[in-house]
Amino acid sequence: MERVAGVYLSYPFCAQKCTYCNFASGVFPRELEREYLGALQAECERYAWEWRPETVYLGGGTPSALDPEDLAGLLGAIPGGAPWREATLEAAPGTVTRQKARAWRQCGINRVSLGVQSFVATEIGRTGRKHTAEIVRSEVEVLGEEGIANCNIDLIAGLAGQTLESWLKSLEWVERIGSAHVSVYMLEVDEDSRLGREILKGGARYGADDIPSEELTADLYEVAVERLAEMGIRRYEISNFARPGWESRHNLKYWRREPYTGFGADAHSFDGRLRWENAESPAEYVERFRRGDPARVASREADPAEERFFLGLRLTEGLRPDPEEWRRFEAPIARFIEQGLLRAESGGLRLTDRGVLLSNEVFQEFIQA
């Protein structure tokens, strides 16, 4: 079987729900978790595999909380087995131990993504997380000693009480730890998170009345771009930064429209032509498994040109439109170039620095064009 596609495994279970989180994850009964793991492994085993995965990504939730035996069972249901070119496990700081790191490496994990969000104690506390900067530093060291040197650090710009001074402290910790990959997300305010709902109704819980302005949040993001570049960690996608050669191979599949298959609740898939998604909640996912129904609940045919623009433009390298795409999107391309949001050069098209900050407005135009 050809090694081309990626596999995503969804483990939406957490010890606590972070205030900023707008994913379909959370705290669920232990009984549901056991049934879910059985359903997830069965979905993988029953899939009509016609290829051998190149990359594997376990997201959540907090997959680092998985019992090593359960993790080995899940990965054992993926054909071909380790070593994969890249196998990533998302982890919450404070859940990494030497025993777990060794077990992860033994079953094929060679990359860990740590949901740090901040290295500043007051900011961490308001998110619901319980780690400290020293815990993160110690756990990254343990991972490296156990053979997992590829470690990503997640940061959020726009957390409650965040200032330029505190943001620089978090970036200083990135440099001190020596991570080769960093993800920087600007806080999303919507109804899908406790913090978002509190902000929208003008409340004060979770530090909702102490959230930085949109202008300051954008400034913090731009400061991160500059400081990380000084460390040799350069932006290759709107929210992702890496030293050369340390980019996330799995996530690049999403932005380059390469095939991947998702397993578990709220998992999405793409085979090059169709996109489909599984039942969103763990309870619904398990119930469908009990009834013998497929996990898939919806599918649609992809629009290659449309997707190439709103996915490809996320990448710093941009994309190279073909003649038909230049014609189809002629009007929005010309307008955004004039507004300084897009740059055309050598037959390619990419966002400018200002365009990155206004990327959602740019993408919307291509979806509707």
C-alpha cells in the first residue's frame, strides 16, 4: 500500500474543560469513555484500508491521559504500524511522565503537541489549566530524553489579563525551552466556549472583563511573528511557526488538500474528492456504534478551486493559481492586491502581513466568488 495519506484519531475526553475551549470535547462519564475507546478502535479496524498512512495525529481532548495500553491498542488498529513518518500526540502539561513518554515512543509517537497556551501563572489559572512554566520545561526535557525531541508549544494571544510584557515572558520561555515548533492562536470569541459566552454577554467570569482589545491581540500576534523569527522559528502557516524541517507534516496535508481519514467523534475526512464528518458528540458516536450505524453523518463534494484558495493562502508560501483560477477569481484578487492584502509574484499568490491579520475577510470572498 502506498504511504501518502494521514490519519486523525479523536479523543475528546478531558479532566477539566478549559474556559477558552470551543471544541467538541469535555468531561464525560468514565463509562462513556470506555465504550468510546472500544467504538473508536472498532471503527479503525473495520475501515476499508487501501493505503498505508504516512502520518498519524491523536487530538482531543487530552489523549495524553490515555492509558498506554489503550493507546497501543488504538495505534495497533492502524495498518502498517510504526514507524510512521510523523505520529503526533496532543498533551496537556502536567500529564507527561517518563513512563508515559517511554510508552508513547515504543508505540510509534515521535511528536508531542503541548497545550501550554501561556507560561504566566495568572493567565494559566484563568484558563482552568494547572501547570507552571517549570512543569512545561521539565516535561519537554523528559520527552527529549525518551526520544521525542519533536515538540510543539501551543500559545494563545488574547487571554485574560495578557499584556505585552507578559506575552514577551511566554515567548522568552519558548526560547529557553528550545522548541522547534510553535503554534500561536488568537483567542476566538464565540458561543462555543464558556469564556466566549461570558464575553458576549458582558460578564466578568473567567476574566471576561479583562480580555485584551482586538488591536492589542493583533499586536501580540505580530510581536510573536517577529520574536519567533529572531529565534529561527519562522511562520509557515497563519498560526504555525517552525525551524526549517520541523513543520507539521500531518497538518500540512490539510492546507495542501492531501487525503486524510478521521476516526472518532467530530472527526473529518477528505479523500481528494469528498469531504465527510462523523457524529459530533461522544455520546452520539457511541450510540451509532451500538446500533450498528456508520459513524459518518454527512458528506459533500469538495470544490477544488475554492478550497485551494482559502486553504492554500493560509500557507506563507501561498499557492500558484492555474489560468482558470486566475479568471474565476480575477475580481477579488485584483481588489485585494490593490488593498495590500494579497501579493502576486512569479505566478504565485500569497497574503501580505496585513492580509494575514484580515485573512478571514479575504477567505470569505473566495468562498463566495
